[in-house]
Amino acid sequence: MIRRRRALLLLGANLGDRAAALARATRALDHLDGCRIMKISRIYETAPIGPSDKPYLNMAALMETTRTAMGLLIEAKRLEAAAGRRPGIRWGARALDIDIISLGRERSRTPWLRVPHPRAAERAFALAPLSDVAPTWKPDGRRPVRALLASLKPDPRIVRLFT
């Protein structure tokens, strides 16, 4: 029997029609074999980290999947490429970015993927959308998303969009 697990994904885009890119990506993820989107967050506009000066749209998705972390990563990279993402500088502008934040109890630490995501508990742009879909999940193993977000210094660069 194939085991189904819950995955948390963070999606972002800061090039082109950002909202359309996120919508296409969530539809495509929901149609992957062995994957089903259970809940999506609201969309948040966030200031970029790094060299880009274009704001991001970020959202989170809670999905049920039978895929492994590496299998999910392969599909995420395929979707990013289809959206126009090309290899570039770290934290550069992106037509689409899909990060695997968590996948059940699976742990992965490779040069290509770390699950759970090592910095999700520190980043408001990740915690805000994650609080919509998994407010009680504990990315640091101790405190839930909701508490981690509340403990961060308020960041006026995060704006909730009503879509």
C-alpha cells in the first residue's frame, strides 16, 4: 500500500504575471499523479531578499501526496522551468519558485534539497502563508507557525492581498 503524507509547499513569483504563475502552479500540482491540494493560503506580497528589487507574491499549499521528497522536487523543478525560470544567482528574480517546506516525517539533506526547510521558522514571508494552511505545524520542532509569526518583529513589507 502506498503511504499518503502531507506536504507543505511555499510558492513565490516576482516576474511577469505573478498571480497567474501561482494559479497555474497550484493547478498543475493538484493534477500530478499521487498529489492532491487540500488547502491554499491567501496570497501575500513581500519584499525581495537579495539582489532583486521586484516584490514577490508568496503563497503556501497543503497537499496530500504519495511522492517522495525527491520525486516532488523533480516535479517542482519541471514546473518552474515551464514557467520560465532559468538557473541564476541565489535569491534572484524568479518567474516561479516552489519550495518543499515539509513532507510528513521525511527528512532529507542533500545538496539539492533539505526537508524540513531549514529556514522556514525564521522567515515572515514563509510563516505568513503557512499560518493560513498549517497554523499548528512546528517548523522548529517546538513552536507552532502561529507563535513563530507572532514572535517576529512586525514587517510592514508583508501585505495581505485579497484575491
